[in-house]
Amino acid sequence: MEDVAQEVFIKVHQKLPEFRGDSKLSTWIATIAYRVSVNHLKKRKPDVDIGESQYELFQHSRVSDENPEQLTQKKELKEMVRQMVDRLPAQYKTVLSLYHLEEYGYNEIVEITGLPEGTVKNYIFRARKMLKEMLVKSELKRDSRYDRKEL
């Protein structure tokens, strides 16, 4: 992972004179990072997890008025969602992360990934649908465990 970050930094530094300002600098850098990451994944085994660092956001909790039980439930839910997102196919995980975690718009994701806008929207829709299905299955399993314990 550090090798990829270093390669992105070097490429950004080398290509900075080529930046024309047609897009935001962050989008331009994200495009370089995306391409370097994809190339890195092609060189390595296909099941490499590229999303782990993106989910560090989930590990940080905010100071709040919630009681410890609520905080624990929230933490467990975030961890469960992170695990479910990790199980998504790479293309869905990537666009979903760019959209929801990095808060890029469709046009920026199109520019970063090189995918058509319709494909980006479709991937986000499918990823959400897959997550919903996983969540429903998870809730059904959890509810059935509680039902058995009460007997």
C-alpha cells in the first residue's frame, strides 16, 4: 500500500506541470491515484483489498451525548457495513466509496474512473442494492438466533 501511495505522489509531482485546471486539483490527483491503483492491482493477485484505508473513517468515533450501549451498537453497525462493502465486487466498492466516503459527484467519478456516467450510476445503484440484500440477510440471521435463544 505504501508503494502505491509513493508511486502516486511521484506521478503527481512529475505530471504537475501538465495540470491544465480543466478540473479540480483533487479530482486530477484522484484520477492518477485510481489509475496507479488499478495498474497495481492488475500486477498483483485480484483479491487484494484496496478499500481498507478508505474505511479508517469508520474507526473514529465522535464525542457525543450517546450512552455506551448506543455507541457500541453504532460501532458494530459500522463494522458490519464495512465488512459488507468489502465483499462487494471491486468496481462497485470503488464507485460507492468515491461517492459516499470521498463525497465525489458523478462527473468527478466519471473523470477519475473513465467510466461512462450511466455505468457509474448503475454501479452505485447495484452496490446499494447488494448491500441492502446483505443487510436483510444479516438481520434475518440475527433475528433467528434471538428467537432460538428465547425458546
